[in-house]
Amino acid sequence: MKLLCALLVFVASASAVKNYGGYQVLRVVPQDMEQLQRLHDLYNLLEDTVDFWKEPTRLNQPVDIMIGPNLVKDVKLELSRRDLDFSIYVEDVQTNINNERCTDCVNAKAGFNYNIYHTADEISQWVTDMATDYSIVTEINIGKSHEGRDIKAIKISSGGSKRVIYIQGGIHAREWISPATMMYMANQLVSNYNTDAEVKAMVDNYDWYIVPSLNVDGYSYTWTNDRMWRKNRQPNDGSRCVGTDLNRNYPYQWGGTGASPSKCSDTYYGSAPLSGKEVSVVDTWLQQFSGNIALFIDFHNYGQLWLYPWGYTGNAATPQPDKAVQQTIALEATAALQAVAGTSYFVGMSGPDMYPASGASEDYGYGTLGVKYTYVVELRDEGRYGFNIPERMIEESGKETFAALKVFGTNPLA
């Protein structure tokens, strides 16, 4: 009862501009099925109020729970009452937020600084400037977000008719390292086209379409109101809670395991498939490439994971005829990634090896668009900084991820 009363106080006192001082992240690692079930029960109790950065999924997989200062004591007591050992993984979330920006992150070249985070408006202008500065770049306006912002992509092409590589970032608003890494990699493609034989082959082999920030409204909101916001900013009928989890709103296996019907949940799957404006817009736009997309990657953070379908089910026996080739090239790519800075990635099936999530991008790419090589990638880190990766790590993230992308771009993805 005390915990439920505290939840009501938390909801009533939520402010417009959020400060995360005193917020902690607790980590619990379930050791047996009984502990995992207790964590599932706790998740069902708290999912609309407490932010599960990593949900309970399987044995020995960390569960990370961000808790506000007025709930920390009660949740810790609840965990102890359920005989669940925990550690304080992040002592103060606001400290991480404050420390993600740095004063000495300089760009190697004059002009746009790829070593810092940029606002939604700056990213939009970057797309325009890239098209102006490079003849192999075209600005693409995919459509409008719920709040009327342009959802932009860049096309990188040396001309002719080629198969398509599509990569996107920023579907979850708070995952800032994702758009930053998208822009870093795009810059590597265009600025090194005339000097790097591998890069030239990547652009000559494929037409590249890169969406740095799909969830532009949510991303903008993380700069102005709530750094840890995840969903889009579309109101939900009959609810005070705003937003759909766009990565639970894709039409393939929508509304199943790992997505929530609760409008207040961070994994709310929306009122219908493609009800999220941004997902609907990008789906309509992608249909023009039907049958011609060689590679589809959706970049997130955190966890250091390179995952392929299926995501909607935890059953590894569910038929999926391409998993062997998907795994083989992903292992080659993550080996190239690790060679840059020693960062280790796990490669596996999204649902069976990690956790089921229905209505997600990797199943859409594979099941709806028919792209053989479809992945969801969780970038840095493994939880020390979580969603607040310091700017000083952007360059390494970009370099190592681009090394992985080279493996795909220099191979014939038949």
C-alpha cells in the first residue's frame, strides 16, 4: 500500500521541466526462474511509473530500473521483500546528464562538429548542408512528424540504378548516441569517397539512405523538457499520457509480447499498427524500394548488441531461413568493430537470445519489406552511462560502427 501511495504522489508531482537529481538506476540480475518471475510481477506493478531501462527477460540478463528519489527507498524495500539482490548501477542520473556534454570536444576539421550532440534543428540543417557541399548527396524529405517537423534523410549515391542500403537512428528519443553515430558515418562515406578505396566501393555498390533522427519530435523534447523521454509526442485519446513507442508500432506481429497496451507505458504499442505518425510516414516512403533493399539497420543504444530477426518471439525454433547468413556477416562486422577500440558486441537473434519485442523494426524490415539482411543494433555502452553516453565517446562510436558497416557495404548482399 505504501508503494502504491508513493506512485500516486509521483504522478501528481511530475513537472514540465524534468531534473533527474536523486534518480538512481538499480541493477538486478535474476539467477533462477523464481527470481525472474518476481521481477516480471514487479514490472507489471511499476511499468507505468518506474522506467525500466532494461526489462526482465531471461536468466542472467541485467534488469536496469531508474527510480525517482521519492520512490528509491520504497522500491529498494520491495526488491528486498521479494528476495531480489540489487546493486546501485547509477548513483545519480542527473550527474550523468550533466557530464555527457564536454567543453574540450573539438572537431578534427573546421565546420560541423561531429564530436558533440546537436539539436533537432541543427541536424535538419546538417542534412541540407551536406546536400549543398557534396555532389553525391541528395536531401530527402520523407514527410512530416506529428508536430509538423520534417523527417529528413540523406541519399548518398554515385549515380545509376543500384540496390539500397537503409539505416536509421533516433527512433527512441533519448538515445542521443544513435543520431550522432549516423551523422558521423554519413560524413565518412561522403568525405572519403575520393580517397578511400573501400568507401568508394561502398558508394559505388549501393545507394545509401540514412535517416539520422526518425523521432524528431521526441528528440527535440529531450533537449527542451525531459532528457530521458523515449516515445514520440503524439497524444493518446482518453489519457493524460503522451506518446507511442515507435519501435513497437510497426505492422509485423504488432501488439504481441514485449509491447504494452498501457498508454502510460514506455513500450505502448499505439492504437493500431502504424498509428505512430513517424512510423507511418517512413513505411509509406520505404514501400517505393520494395524488393530492392539489400540491408536494413535500426541503430539504438544501449547494450552493445547486433541482433537479427525474429524479435517478436522468444522461440528459437520459429522458422527463419536466413539466420545463418545473417549471423555470419554480423560476426564478421562486429569483429571489425572490435578491432578499432576493443568494444565487444553480442551477436544473436533478437527475441530468442535477448528479449521478445513485437511490432519492432527488425521484424518489419525482414517480414514486411523482405530484406534478408535486417538488424537492430544497440550501440554503446553496457550500462555505465546508459542513454547518457559522454560526447567524448562519439568519435570512437562512429569509427567502430563504421568499420562494421564497411563489412556490409563492401560485400555483395545477395
